[in-house]
Amino acid sequence: SIADLADKTGSPAPPAQAIPLLTGMRQVVGNLAGNALRYTPKGGEVSLGLSRANGQARIVVSDNGQGIDAHDLPHIFDRFYRADAARARASGGSGLGLAIVRALVEAHGGTVSLESTPGHGATFTVLLG
């Protein structure tokens, strides 16, 4: 549990109202990192970053994988949207992961954005304030 982890690390346990946020952000990072790993070829790079500035937490997940075409970008957070249906079937997934990311982030008052260049990867940025 989170309280057990706090005891082991010597850090105070988060307040009860923070636990839903922590649980939701665990799923957000898991979905974003899972996609990055799925669409980055062997030998590629996936990076995760967490920082805080101006009262906002920033989570960044980047990869140097196949990237996302510009015409797919406006739809990438839509439920069941698959940028490449043939490749998506081969790699698994339901087309719900990024919709879940957006819903969780927005439920906690945050935003999620994407920058991508085909052939050069993608960077997802979550801002929570």
C-alpha cells in the first residue's frame, strides 16, 4: 500500500484525497509508457520525466519510435481510434488507452498534449496544477 511504502522510505504518506490522483496517474503513465514501448523498435529509446514548476506537475513520456502522422493527431485521444488499424491489430490494444489517459488527466483538472513527427517519435506531456 502507499502507507507501507511511505513507512519504508521515511516519507510521509500522502493525504487521503491524493490517493485517487496517484492511482489515476499510475494508469496514465502506464498507458503512455506502454504505447511508447509498443511503437518504438528494438534499440529505440523511451524516456519518462517528472518535474514541478510554477505550481504544476509535469509528466513527459517521449520515444524515438515511428511517430504519428499529422492527419491522425486531432483524433489520437478519441475512443477506439487507431492510427494504423492493420499495425494496431498486430500489436494488440483496444484503442482506448489514450482516451482513458485524457479522461483521467482532465478529471484531475489537468491537460495532456502530444507532439509528434512521423519517423522521429512522439512526446506526450501531462500538466497537473
